[in-house]
Amino acid sequence: MIRKTVSLFALFILTSATLFAQAAKIGAWYNYFGNQGFGKGWNWHNEIQYRNHNLGGDLDQLLIRTGIGYNLTPNNNNVLLGYGYILNQPYIADTDEKTEFSEHRIFQQFTTKQALGRINLQHRYRIEERFLQDKYATRFRYHLSLTIPLNKKVMDKGVVYLSAYNELFINAQKEHFDRNRLYGAVGYNIRKDLRFEVGFMQQVARARTTNQLQVAIYNNIPFRKVS
């Protein structure tokens, strides 16, 4: 039953990606997310996202983000202050030529987790101060994600799981809606704090809708075991 469920979910992702690719160009995001605990309640967030216009080699964005966080309660309710650098290489409208510009961000976020049976939910609220080439902008983000382990009751070593999220972006300035991302994936826990997943995301923005294959590694191995 578990294998059948995973196979059907994977088939859904691949079929959706194929159908969208027929109607619009499909891109790919290759992501690394690190979250290393240190001390009592502290964590270091680190990530690199290599985003492509196609399946590889045609850079859209290179995003590097880091930050220091603290758990307000044991292993939950994390507040974090961070910085992000983003290199953008978008195509000029109606041409085959690209332009390039950088963005610097400072961000603050609050993340809280909850469990509903086998369903693990996470809510993330983020505020971004964006320093663009010719302007400053503030943006709010709400990210709701879930994971469902299939072959065990908890997210432990050797678990095959389903993952999904939706994230809404709202600008503080006029034209408040910025974008929305909807994602579904299949993942595998190499160990309790190290996993990878493959999924598909559709991003709806004001100007266009894009579709991306995503491959991600999540490394939560702490620097040292905290007693």
C-alpha cells in the first residue's frame, strides 16, 4: 500500500511536470538547506539555491541565505535574523538576451511546528527588507508546509515521506500581491536529520506563471549533541 501511494504521488508529480512543460518552459531548482544546532536552543541557518530557466545551465537566480536563530521553547517556536544575497539573470522581455543585477536582503522570521497524528505541520512567517538596485522594498511571506511519513509513524531514519507547501508573498507597497508558490514532493530520510526530496512547484506571479522541477537536500545534523 505504501509503495503504491508513493508511486502514484511520484507519477502525479512527473505527469504534472510533463503537462506544464508542454505548455510552458520548465525550469529546475537545485537546493541545499542547512540548519545546524549549537549551544542550548541556538541554530545556524544556511542555504544555497541554484535556480535555472531550464533543467540546468541557464541561470535564473543564485540565492545564498544565512541566519542565526533561537528556540523560544524546546525544539520549537524559532525566531531568526538573517541575510540573503541574490544574483538575478532574467531574460529581457520578448528577447533571447539576459540582464543581470543583485539584491541584498535582511529578514526576520518566526517558525512554529505542530503534529496532527502522522501529519507534521510547519508555519513560517517572514519579513524581508529588500535592497534592490534602484529601490528599497518590504515584503511579507507566509509559508505553510507539511510532511507525512509513510512507512513509519514518525520522521525517522529510512522513512519515505510525502511533502507539500504553499507560500504566499505580499508586498508592503502598492500592487500588494507578489507571488504564490505551490509544491508537492516525495522524500527519503537518510537519517533522522538528513533527507532529500524531489518535487514539482508552480509559481504564480503578477507578470507570469513558471513551473520548476525541484531537487533538495535538508541537512539538520547539529554541530554537537546537546545534552
